[in-house]
Amino acid sequence: MNTRRSLSWTLFRYLVLETLFSFLVAFLFFFFIFFVNQLLLLAQEILTKKVPFQQVALLLIYALPSIIALSAPFAALVGTLMTIGRLTSDNEILVMLSSGLSYSTIFIPTLAVGIIISIISFIANDVLLPAGTVQYVRLYRRILISTPALELGANSVKRFKDTVIVTGAVTGTSIGDVFILDKTSDGERRVIMAKNAEFRDAGRAGLSLDLSDAFIQSSKEITRRDYDYASSAFLRYWVPQEDMIQAVSTIGPREMSSLDVGREIKGKEGDLQDRLDERYNHILDQALALEDSLRKGPRQEAWNRRGNYFAAYTKDIQAVELLKKDRSLRNYRLEYYKKFSIPLGALSFVFLAVPLGLLAKKSGQTVGFIFGLLIAVVYWALMFVGQTMGLRLGYSPFWTMWFPNILATSVGLVLCLLRIRR
């Protein structure tokens, strides 16, 4: 006689609400941790420069999507562990099983919550995060114009890509005693000195420093005695936005949507293939020239150039290997898979949390919370190690980013099978 019962709507709603409540508690915990970390970063970079509180608050609001996207998966893990742990320690799971319900029917509500959390986390990471980043950059740009000390501190040395800016006292948007070392597009070294400078917003062109009483001296990279100099009562020095606001204005793959990152990857793969084809053609030319010199033998003049052909051939082979290890492309691929693996981590955590929660004997919520924190630390460490291995050692971006999820799901399924057989 079959005594198995189906899951009623009342029990389903009860389990979902219990899981959501524990998830909310865990989410607030992780949200607070990540929020305080973001606040400390802003305090170090912005609050100490006397930026208005309203603008700092807006920066925090624009940073919220990234905090939500990170908090949700870990909260799903801890919340599920707390829920199942409490139900087990209070013998509610035992009552459900005694009434004819199976482990699979108890698993369904937590799985539904995991799917919902994964979707919310993905939306926050793929839709809200790019939008928030755009607003963050715009606001930071306005703050930078009104508070140049944010990037150009008083009596400091600031190094950018090809530029070094030494500043004196900073008052409002005015900077005194400016000294600039840079390189022109023609490769010339240039020195610029000015008594005063004013920070200006040049729109899409970037930012500019309006220099007063400026002196300019430029020289060739090779022939230092070949130089030019000039002086001017007014000089406008253009500062590329990506150089001035290095960490903020440059939107990387992490701040893009998955579709944008996918398009960037295709573009980078196309550019890489073009460069590889060019190198392969050059390698073929060098190989043919080397073969021709060897076939003609010592009596021909080409024989004396065989060493040069071989050296060029070896150099091109090494260049191809370096091109294949395109660090930028690897970074984009890692971030692309990461955009899916972290949100879906909430779902993989459900498979792991349910059988672990069933092991609780007493104090299920406390034990679940502690175990959840430990697993979250291990998961984050695996993600960090995987990203490092993928970026620096060239391991597969897919496997390095998905391995923590696959591991959590596999261990959870094994524990589930062992639990059902018992």
C-alpha cells in the first residue's frame, strides 16, 4: 500500500515563508558587512576630502546593486541551513516524514526559493549594476570637478599612465605650483610648469587644467639636445578622463551586462585572430626563407643569413604564444562566466544546505548560521583562487568560475542520496 502523500499548499507556503524569513535575516547580515566595507572605502577616498554628505550618500546608493548581487547567494546558503536546521532540531522534519511526506517534497519549497533568489541576484548583477555604475561615474566626475583634491591632493605627486603631476596647495578648484611630466603622441618627453591651474569639465573630451604663466619644454627621446621650449600666459592642458579617474571612469567587464561583455569578447577574439593570422604569415615567410637558405647551401649568399631567419622565426613563435595568453581577453571571459556562476550559486547552495541542515540535532539555527559562514568563506576562497588561476596561469575560465558551484551541487546530491538511503 502506498502511504506517500503529496505536498499541500499550506505546508508549501509554510516552508517557503520560513526559508524567506531566514534568508532575510542572513541577507541583512551579509548586506551590512559589504555595505560597511563600501562605506570604509568611500571614507578613505572621499569623506576625508570634505565631499558633501548628499553626494556621498548618492554614491552609496549607486553601489547598492553590487552589494545586493554579492549578498543574495550567501544569504540563500545561510538562510536555507538555518531553516532546515531549525525544522530538524524541532523535530518538524520528523513529523513531516512520519505523515507520509518524502525528502523530495520537503526539498521543493527551498528549491523554489533558491530559483527566485538566483533570478533576483542575476538581475541586480546584470541590469542594476551597469546602470548604477554609469550614474556612479557621472557623479564621481562632478565631485572631482568641484573637489580636485580627490585625485590631485595638495602637495602631492600623482602618477597616471604616461603622466606625472606634482601639485602645490589646493584651494577649491584652484591648484598652485603645478609641475607636469608627460609624453606626447610623437614620443617626445615634455615638462610643463605653471604657477596656477584651474580644474575644468570639458564634457566628453575629458577634463582640462587651465594653466596660468606656463612654461613648456619638450625634447626628443633619443637626441636629448634637440629640444623646444615656449612660455604662455594661458595654456589649456587636456587630461583624458580614463587617466584622471583611473579606477572609476574605466568601466570594466564587471560593471557591464552579460550581453555587453559577450559582444566585447567576440570583438577581442576577432582582433586576436587577425593578429595571430598576421604573425602566422610572418612565421611562414621566415620558415620559407630559412628553408631556401639551407637548400642553396654555403655557396649562396643566403646561407650567411640563415641565423637571422632562424632567430626571427623563433621570435615570432614566442610572440604567438604571448598573443594566445591575452590577459584582457581572459579577464573578460572570467567575468562573463562569473556573472552567471555567482547568481546561480544561490541555487547550488540549496542542494548543499538541505542535506547539511538535516544533520542538525539541536540549536539548528545557530549551527546552520555558523556552518553557512564557514561554507561562504570556502566558496569565496575558491572563487578567488579560480579567478587568479584563470587570469595568471591560463586555466579554463569556465571551469575556474563554475567549479565552486559544481562542487557544492555534487557534494549536496551525494549527501541527499546517502540521507534517502538511510
